[in-house]
Amino acid sequence: MNYSAVREASEFLQQKLDKKPEIGLILGSGLGVLAEEIESPITIPYKDIPDFPESTVAGHKGQLVAGTLKGKQVIAMQGRFHYYEGYTMQQVTFPVRVMKELGIESIIVTNAAGGINEDFKPGDLMLISDHINNMGDSPLIGKNDEHLGVRFPDMSNVYDKSLIAHAEACAKDIQLHVQKGVYVGNTGPAYETPAEVRMLRTLGGDAVGMSTVPEVTVAGHAGIRVLGISCISNMAAGILDQPLTHHEVIETTEQVRESFLTFVKKVIETLPQND
């Protein structure tokens, strides 16, 4: 990862932003609607930002939106990058590096995921307690730049326990039932086979998707606190006897739109400045 490229992108954004953002948001398939709630928004297309990749997936708008959300200064990725699009792990996670350079200390990462845990149902929101990297690659492979983080980062509390406890308290306040579990990151773009889903359940996975793990790994390397939220958009292959489609993913995230928005806004609004 080239630190000078991170600085160049960060300096470009600083010229566009009128206030320093406190919280980063990475919004997954069908969940970019949260960015539309940002007040006094400054919208910057990815294609305008030096060294930024461009999002190629339906349901991902491909822009940064900065402004105020529930009294906090936020910067949101409305659409993310995926390994399966042909980007390197370093390209996928470049925006997290830039957020760190902008001064972000906490990131809320969201995704749409397939439910592996049979106690889950489509439409559930799951707080990510931990992840399994099943992608066969890591954004930290290669020469390490000490400007960005240590060579061997600790990942034992990469999903911040105090942020999870805060989110659970917020869910209770608004009487929203949330699940909690382990997210498995696969490369995609094909959905898993029923045999793979059985294997992932045996390994301890509760939900599976094609994102999040690279960004969270880099956030951990950079010392950024992470709260992860999965929207269980469908049950993974073999649990229900039906084919899986991206249309179904978008449809389910649309159905949980209101509870998702209410929940995340509550989390942001009540998040202490230095928890």
C-alpha cells in the first residue's frame, strides 16, 4: 500500500469537506439509503478521487457522502468495492486507509449476508462479533508501511466489544431484536454450494458474504474501532429449497429499510465522543 497515494486522496477530500468527519460508514448492497439521511451532504463521486476504484455492482451508487447525521460528522461510502470485481485487496481497502488519514476513529461497516445459522431468518440484523477470512488472501500481504500500522496486528478485538454492547443497548431501547454472530468472508461472486454452507456452519459461521473482512482487517491494522452489522438478506444455499439471486438480496434490504435506518441512526446519535 502506497502511503503517498493515501495522502493524496486524503488531501483532495480535505479540500472538499468543510468539517472533519468523526465516523466512517461503509454501506453494503441495498443499504446505501442511509447516506440519503445525511444533512448538508457533500457528495463526491469515486471517479473524481485520486486512486479510488469505481463500484461496478448493482445496488452500489459509487460515491462518498459527507455531512451531519444525528449530530455527528460522518463520511459514508455509498457503495463499496469487492475482491470479485477484479480489484486487489489493497484497492478494496484503500478507502479505509483514506478514512484513517482523515482522522476517522470509528467505522460502522454494513453488508447484506446469507444466513447460515438456522435460527436466523431473512430480514434479521446481525451484529458481527467476529469473522472468518475464507478469501485465501489478505490486504496486509506485501511490504508493511509503518505509517499505516504494525507488521503483525492483533485481531482479537477487531469488532470492538464496547461498540457491540452500545449497539445492543440501542436495539433494546428501540425494541428491535438483533442477532449476534460470526461473519464468514468468501470471495464470490458465485453463491456458496449447500456443502460449503454445511462446512461453514461446522467452522462456526453464522452468516456469509463477499465483503467486509478485507475492510475490517485494514481497520484493525490502522487502529480504527469497528462495529459490523449484517442484514440477513436470504438463507444460505441448502437451508431453504430455492435458488439465490441478487434481486432477492436487494428486495430484503428494502423491506428492513426502516428498522435498519432507525437502528444505525440511534447508534450514531448516542455514541459517546470517546467511548
